[in-house]
Amino acid sequence: MAKDALMDFDTALEKYEPVIGLEVHVELSTKTKMFSSAANIFGADPNTAVTPVCLGLPGSLPVVNKEAVRYSISLGLALGCQIAETCRFARKNYFYPDLAKNYQISQYDEPIAFEGSLEVELDNGDIMTIPIERAHMEEDAGKLTHVGGATGRIQGAEYSLVDYNRAGVPLVEIVTKPIYGTEGRAGEVARAYVSTIRDIVRGLGISEAKMERGNLRCDANVSLRPRGDEKLGTRTETKNVNSLRSIERAIRYEIQRQATLLDKGTAIIQETRHWHEDTGTTSPGRPKSDADDYRYFPEPDLLPIRPSRELVEELRAALPEPPAAERRRLKAEWGFSDIDFQSIVNAGLLVEVRETVDAGANPQSARKWWMGELSRTANEMNVEPATLVTPTQVAELQAAVDAGTINDKLAREALAGLIAHEGTVAEIIATRGLTVVSDDGALIAAIDAALAGQPDILDKIASGKLEAAGAIIGAVMKAMGGKADAARVRELVIERATA
């Protein structure tokens, strides 16, 4: 449905109450896959990180990855969940080409973790508690690439290519209970929730949580009910939304789309939907199945999991500080104002700024890069800032500035080189010839040339008007293409005037 045909958002909220539910999939960073010895790596050549288990070949049997179970328990504890004394895997039966076995090994009625809650901080500092139904272990599916169509989706494609490298990668799916009371902030709540989960799994060290790679994905369920009704409306599920910004936009769009249909007397279809970043709209996927349609039954090739209470308490004791406590600590350590710190949180860049500081940059510089040049560039490219460079690269860039190798202007040129994957910071500085000129001979020659056109400047400086040196510094910087050491130029100009 075109956006210009939608009901106004505020009007939709006047007539209907939105209820959302979120399913977040976290890929675990174990060395091997969930049920086989195949390497768990990203970016390998297609169908090279596979075993007979991944391919569903006859006679192959799964073996549970012990480390994946530990990671799952840690995540469950961080989400405030109870950890099951015993749980088991189940077969979820459905056919899709990237699911070689024709079923997925998941968990159904006996998840590893259940009955939790998570506090998330909204843009204005309000705290909202999100109820969590369960967090269960499962394996990921492979990846399909549809070729020949205009949209990259299966509709209209000439053929599809399947890569089973991702098949069997360990996943934890975190499922919330229905979330009530979000009103017009439904999208904001969802964004804050997913951002908080990203912070948690990175803090635990169990996932890279890079949404652009699919390490962290969100399925957003949205339903509307008329004001005053108690019965929930029919929900839709927008699948695999892969950026924080898109989660918020997708939910807002679905609220408007469903309200438009309901106002016309058209029933909402329970279905999955695809999010289109370019148009800011969703489109139909497939009818949404209920649990009975998947014909769950206990996985006969795997024994139940019975984590000892000693293991659970060991993992509980090793948990990092909760996100809310960490934010309070970082704000105090960095010395930021409420507004400056909250802007980082709202932008979903707290992890990037923190990791940049951990890599050696000072907090002010880390915030400047991520909230300034990187956010601006990402917005122009319609991507997330974290996809452009790594925190380590930003710290290395700032270190070059702090060392006087480059100045801020040259650093922005070096950043462009990093974004273009031209090499390391040092390599880009050398290749692009960005090193600051600090040789006194070259600087004095440029100063003399600038003074020749403004001979009265020296007299002004000599009389105490030191700010007059700015005109010469600007002229020298311009003449030397921004590569002059501005601080040294100022020193030399003042020395000349007071000699």
C-alpha cells in the first residue's frame, strides 16, 4: 500500500490501540555450528562450511554444541529468565529450499529459558519493562539468493541459489509476550528493546550482533484493536528487519496500513510481511502458520538438556553489569551531560562509542566521530554507521590526530579512505599523502609569503592583538592544502612578531 494512501498516524492511534510482540534472533559466535563440527564463519565461499549434518544427508546425526548451551543460559539469565532444570529439542516441520532436512531443530514447549523481563530506556529517559515469554535454542537456515528479478525476492526471479554455510549456525530466539501500552511509541519501544539486546549479547561476548550481517534479526508482530475492545486483533509479522531504524519505521507503517484497512471494513490477514527499505513499506509474504501447523514433536536424535544448578550459578556470577547500570557508570566516567549521553543512546551508538574508548580514544573524540561525520555519512548512504568502519579504526584515526600526524581536516579525508576500504589508517595517510607538514623551513616560507600580502599583521600581534595571527594561519593552511601544523604556524608567527 502506497504511503500516501495511508491513514494519518495520529488518527490511527485515536481509533485503534497497537499491540506489538517481538521475536529477536541472535546468532551465537561459537567456533562450530549448533549440531555439527562445521565451522561457524561469515563470508566463506558458498557451501564450503558444511558437513553431512548441515546438508541433511541420510545417516548423519546431530550432536549438541556444549558452548552454545552455555551461551544460551547466560543470555537467558541476562534477560531475567528462569533456567529450565530440563529441556529438550523439537522438530519444527516445514519445507523450504534452504532447510535441507525439511525440518528445523528448535525448541517448542520446553525452552532453555522462560518467564523473564527486560528494562529498556526510551529516548526521553523513560523506563519500560518488556515481558519475555521465552528464549529458546535452535539452528539457523541456509541463505537463498534469488537471481533475475527486479527486487531480489523470489517473486519474478529466474532461479535461486542456495548457500548452506549458515545452515546449522546456533541461534537463540527471544520471544516477548504481547506488549501493551506503547501507543504512539510502539516503534521507539521496539528499537530500544532490540538495541538493549544487542548491548547485552555484545557485553556477554556471545555474538557480534551485527544486524547488517544477520547476526541479530527482528521479526515485528503488530496488531490493532478498536479502542475499548479487549480482544486482540489479527497480527502480522514483518520478518527479518535488519536495522534499528527500520524496526521503528516498519512498525509505524504497519500501524497505519492496518488502520487504513480496518477503517474500510477490510479484515487483516494473518501473514508474514517483507520490509522494503527503499519505499518504507511492507508487502505480503506467506500466510502465517500457527504452532499446530509445524507438527512439533520431540527430536528423537537428541537427549534432553539438564544443566546443573552449579553451572547456572557459575554463569550467573559471571554476568556483566546490566545495560542500565552500565549506562549510568559510563555517563559518570565520561563526564557527558544528560543531553550528550542520551543522544548517543538514542542513536543506538553506545556500543560503538564504548568500544572506541576501550580501543584508546578519549570519550569526547569517540562521540564526535560517531555522532558527527560517521552518522552524517551513514545517513547519506542510507546505512547504519556501524557498517562503515570499526571502533578500532576510529580509535586509530583519533590516535593519528592526537599524535599530530594529521589534523582534523586531514582525518576526515582519511576516514573517507577507511570507508572505501583503502587500507589501514597508516596506509591511507601514506598513500593519500595526508601527513601534516611540521618542518619549520617549509612553514616559515609559507608564513613569509602570507605576510608579504599583509605586512601590518606583525605590528598588530606585537601590540598584543594575538588573534590577528589567525589571518596568517588561515592563509598558510590554504596555501599548503590544509596540511600545515596550525599550532606550530601560530608559534612561528608570534615568534616573528615579537623578535
